[in-house]
Amino acid sequence: MQKTAVMRVAMALALTGLVSAGLPGVASASGGPALGRNVIVFNPTMPQSVIQTDLNNIAVQQVPASGQFSTRRYAIFFEPGTYGSSTDPLIFQVGYYTQVAGLGESPGDVAINGEIDVFNQCSAGACNGLDNFWRSLSDLTLNFVTPSSPPTYVPSNGEAASCQDTNEMWAVSQAAPMRRVIVNGGVTLFDYCLAAAGVGRPDRIVLDRRHEYAVAPARVGVEERLLLGYRARG
């Protein structure tokens, strides 16, 4: 399993052209061959507290708007298995220059119970996702799960957590694909908590018409919460 995972990591890094700069701040999560400090490989036997801490440390560096001008790059990989649970979900944000991917043969081989979010950038009371570039999510299943009370999002952008945890949010602008991802739950491709009104319905992909998307077959809604009821053709 470990050899297979390492080979898939190497292939993923070759495809993305990611080169680790060996930057401090995040502990190596894998007991396998060294792939560089900025390549993080998680496996389901690791304590979730360790996984959550590493993901939060990366998010604190990469999520803020200042991250788009940094030289830091991260690749985060999950070996096949299940991460998080209905009572203790794994919740994290994906920032600039961050690749998140499962290492299974199919998206169903890696299951994350929780949230993988991109929220608005907020400054002086204005919030939008138009500057959220250069990140990706691929090859895993996300079961949208939130705790009984709103979680503490790391880092916070100032929006209400009680709004942010109503849907999986991927509020990106460009060069930020979501590929081969199965999401069980509601998904909005924008963050409406301080930008637009209303809450998306579950089990739908809801689009912000200010952005353009290439969408594989899925049920799609528009910003005003009107579900179109058609199957998009990829």
C-alpha cells in the first residue's frame, strides 16, 4: 500500500510540477520516503488531531489574501481510507498554491467526512471570492458533515460560522478546479454568507453567475436558488 501511495504521489507531483521548498511550519505526516516538507501524505491510522493540526497550519499560511504573493507551495495527499466521522468531522480550508487529492484508484477509495472549503476574502467589510486562485481538489469523496454546533474555521474571515457550515463552499475564481470529486451534500461554488442572500438547497451544485464553470453531468442551480433541473453536458 505504501509503495503504491508513494508512486501515485510522485505521478501527481510530476503532473503538477510542484517542487518543495522545504519550508518550516508543517510536520511531515508520512512515515514513508521523504518527499519534501511541503508534500504531506496522510493515512487513516494517524490521529485525527495530528491531521487537523497540520491542515490548519497550512491554511493559516495559504488562505489569507497575502498567500497569493508567497513562494510557499503545498501538496496534500490522503491515502485510501476514511477520515473524520459524523461526531468528529474533518474540516479544513484550501488556500493559494495548495493541491489536495486522494491517492485511491477511484474517488470512492478516499472518504472525508467533514468539509473542504474555500471562503470569501474579506477586507473593510467587503467580501468576495474573485481573488481565490491557484488551488485544486481531486480524486476523493466528501461526505458533507458538520458538528452539532458551528465549528471554528481556521483561519476565520470574519463571516458567521453558523452560515458557513450550511453548505460545502468552493468560492473560487480561476485556476482552481474540483475534479473527480463525489460530494454527498450541498455544494455552492461561491460563499453567500456576506456576498449574496439565501442558502443553497442540499444535494445540488449552486453557481454564482459572475463566474464561468465547465461542469460535468450534475444537477445545477443559479444564484437566486432556482434549480434549473437539467443535466449539464460536459
